[in-house]
Amino acid sequence: MAYEPTPEELSHLRRCVELAAEALADGDEPFGSVLVAGSGEVLAEDRNRVAGGDRTRHPEFELARWAAEHMTPGERAAATVFTSGEHCPMCAAAHGWVGLGRIVYAASSAQLTGWLAERGLPPAPVRPIPAGEVAPGVRVEGPVAVLEAEVRALHDRAYG
């Protein structure tokens, strides 16, 4: 079932899609994420940086590291990570271990897996386990239907 974001949440998700487009324009896979404090302040943002060969350079993982270094446990628990694509298991684990709060994503891992399969591409080397199953204490919300076509178009360009 699709998640209906507030206008502010949708603004953060649109920034995630912009970051994903920047990653794609730079020859990387199209993923982008934004870390937002409980107060609503944008604290950090990043995009995928795996093109250099380090497949762990996902924005969600980088934001978890940033949060661990710059935020108190209480601040982390009150924060939200907005992202263009649902956290992979590695990123969901980092999110959970660091104690970050909510995840809100535009497109799900299941959607991405389906889009890649439609193109006849091989599955990812890591099973696409939903973020909430990897980090069961984290509230996870998505996908966001209004952004599906835009996110899919980025992935179509990346893997087309």
C-alpha cells in the first residue's frame, strides 16, 4: 500500500530524487537520501557513490555514519531518513545499529527488483529484504505513488 507523505515529506523525497538524478548524471546508480532532524532541519544529504568500485558507498549507509559521529542517541532516534529507494539490508542494518528513527522511501526494493527483472537483468548480489524486517524497531513508510514514475525513469535510464 502506498504511503501518502505530507507536503514537507514530499519536498524531502523530491530532493532525494534530485540527488539520485545527480548520481546518474555522474555515472553512478540513481539513489539519493536526506537526513532530517526531528525539528525538520535538513542535517545531511548524499547520493550513491558506488561507481568507483566500493559497492558499500550507499547514501543511507553514509548518513548512518554521519549521524553516529554528529548526533546524540536521542537526536538520532528523532530523525528521519528520506530516500529515493528503500534501504538495502546493509543500509537498514546500519540504520538500526546507529539508532536512527523513521525511514521514508519513494520506491520499494520490491519495485526496483521488478523493474530490473523486466529488463532481464540479474538480481542484486544481496537479497532485497524489506528494511523493516532487517531493522524491526524502525518505522518504515513507502512507497510514494506520486514519485514512482520519476524514480522508475531514472532506473530505466541507468539500466536501459
